[in-house]
Amino acid sequence: MSNITFDAIHTQTKQKKLTEMMHQSARVCHEMHNPNPVLNQCSICQSNNINFHVEKFGFRLDRCDDCEQIFCNPMPSHEQLASYYNGPMKEFENQFFADSFENRIPIFSHRINVIHNYVKQGLLLDIGSAIGIFIEALKRSNTELSIHCCEPSADACTRLKQRFPEINLYNNWLQDLPSEEKYDAITLWDTIEHIEDIDIFTQKVFSLLKPGGYWFFSTPNTHSFEWQIAGKDHVQLLPPGHINLFNPNSIEILMHRHGFNISEMQTPNGTLDISYIDKLTQSSNQYDEHLGSFLKTHLQDENFKQQFAQLLSTTTTAGNVFVIARKPA
């Protein structure tokens, strides 16, 4: 598996300007009226045991004590989200994706091998394609899958069409996608954490799959090593972008509620966790209590880093969960 590090896929420009750009986008969102109510129930497990977790960029995030889902409460309005995804922040994101394009290709190598193990031919719908890093990796694999893309960002769609003029491209939110076409596989990379109405979204994915079709997706794993150490300082606490943050338990509940069977659940790319926590511990000693001086010392040993990265992957505790769920035939 590739040695993927934090600095390789997060450009220095992104790291320096991310907070500034998030505050700028959040200010615009907060100027808009949000009619959404404050929820008193977890949307994943329906538990009433939800409590304040943290505030980021003026948005409140709560946490369910039962399934441990972290979510925006109230959820941003559709108007706020449309502004965010078609504003300066999304253009900034698309640019740092472009700047780190080749470094991000290896992220998808393992995922594509897994997809091809399950689905070798047919129609694949990629939701939230951004500027097409996965599409490029898929094409380089000489896939026999026919690719369709669904992406709400106009800027991203312009970039996609320029790079891949032959693909079937929908500049839509998923809920607005035509329902006539059915797919053998649907992919969703680090996008489900952006979805406000997770039930409607999951129902739509289920309806678009052929009987026996597969949904392949990834999302941050809040039960991972890096989340346990970084905690409320984690770099991926980014509302109104990231508004639904999952863990293997909450994913399993969501999948089963909507009729999916989970074929596998993996957490590959443990090297990304290691490099991120290494970066945090070198910048500040405030994480020492969580990490422990022993682990901090041993993270300087390259052999230990590699072995620990593999351990995170094999024990399903790496920072990004990759799920393969199947619609019953």
C-alpha cells in the first residue's frame, strides 16, 4: 500500500489559508437565514442522548452518546450550502486538489483494486467527483466500467469537462439526479460527511443501484487514532463543509436501516494518520497527554511508523473508513 503523508496531499498553501478561507465562507453563510430546527434526536440511531461537542466557524456540532455520530445542529440550510459549494471556498479547494493532483492518485489505487474485485464491468456513478482525481486514477487502471459523474460545484464541473470531455457529467445535487438510469456501482469519496439529510441521500443511492449493485464510499473515521489524539482540534472539523462525521458503528447502523448489507469495512492508508499526528506533536506539546511520551518517541523511528501504520489498517482504526455495501439482489 502506498506511503501517503499529510504534507503530500495537503499543500502548504492549503494548510496556511484553510482557516482564513473557512472563516470567510462561514461569515457569508451566517448572513443567510437558516430555518432548520435544532435537532433533539440523532439522525443515525434516533437516540435522544445528544450533547454539545464543539463550536467551529460559528456552527454548533453535537455528538450522540450512543452511536457517537458528530453532526451540525442545526444543519445548515440548502441556501447556505449552495453558497458554500459555489463560492470562494470551493474554488480554493478545487485549486489545492489541482496542485496536489498527482500526489492524491495513489489514495485510489487500493480502492480501485477492491472495486474491480467486486464489479469489473457496467455503469459506475461517482458522486462528488470534484476535479476528477478518482476518475483519472480509474482511467489509468484501464477499467472497463462506464463512468458517470455527479457534482454540484459549477467550477469543478468546468474542470471535469475540460479534462474528461467524454464522461457523462451531471452538474446536480444527487437528489436532483434522474432516477431512470441504474448503476452497477456507486462511488462516494470523502463526501458523505458533507450531506445534511443523510436518510434522503442514502435512500437515493439505494434507488439508483441495480439489484446486487455496490456502494463504495470513504469518510473520516472519528474512532481512529488521529481523531483520538487530535480530538476537538482535528483539521477535518470543518462546518458547513463537514456536517456529518461518522465512525464504523454509526455507518453500520445507517447501512442496515436502509437495506444495505456491508461486505467489508476497511481503514487503509494508516501512513496518513501517522504523518498527521507526527505533525501535531512536533508543533505543540498539548497533545502529549493523549499520545503519551512513549508513542511520541517511537514515532521518530521509521520502522515503527510503518508497522504502526499497518496496525491501524488491520485493526480498522485508521482515519478514513472505506465501506463496500451491497443492495440485496
